[in-house]
Amino acid sequence: MDTVKAGTCIWTYTLGENVFEYDANQSLAHLESLPDLKAQQRFLDSSFGKGEVLCLIVDDGQYVNHAAAPLCNCQTDLQTGHCYSLREIAAGEQILEDYTSFTHPPFLFPLLKKYDCEPDYYELPNAE
């Protein structure tokens, strides 16, 4: 990858193409369809919250990692979204965003407990 200038769109969210959304019932059904705990944990680890749904990224966007000091900011609406670099990102530097900025659906917290998948790299907000 070459150096990315500040303000560059580095990833595009397109519902049904590179991102799939799951409501509470769909999330549970999908988890129960997976073959083992490792696959279930992978689904939960790879998903992010967007209001009342979990979103699963199925392209290179899934490799963006968490940091309290992010290098990009993702903005999504109902169908699409874009992730923009906040500053210049050097070739070889990790693409980082702040996972705590996501709006996690309330049904996520019991699933994380049930599947022993609570993240240790950032603190989830308290479930209501």
C-alpha cells in the first residue's frame, strides 16, 4: 500500500455486498448454525454494532484494528458508508479505528457472555 493522504476514503460499506446485517433473531440463528465455538466467536469478533443490528464485514475492511487513537473514521447510514483517513497513513502502517464509537445493540452483550467472547482489547459500554 502507498501512503494514504488525510481525508482519503479507504473503505466503502455496501450493504448486501461487503457487509451483512443481522438483527437479534438473525444473529442468534446464524450463531447456532455455525459448526463450533471457535466459528461462533469469530463471527462475534468480526462483527460490529450499528444501532439495532450487528454488521459482518466480508472484505478487507475486516482487517481494520482497534485503537483509542484511530487513524480513520467510518460513517454509515442505512445502506452505505465510508471510512476516511483522519491523517496521512504511511505505507505499512496499520489502519485503526475506535471500536468504542460504534453503537452496540443491546442483544450483543448476552451473546458475548454466552459464547465467551467478551473483548479484552477495549471495554464495552455497560449493557442496560
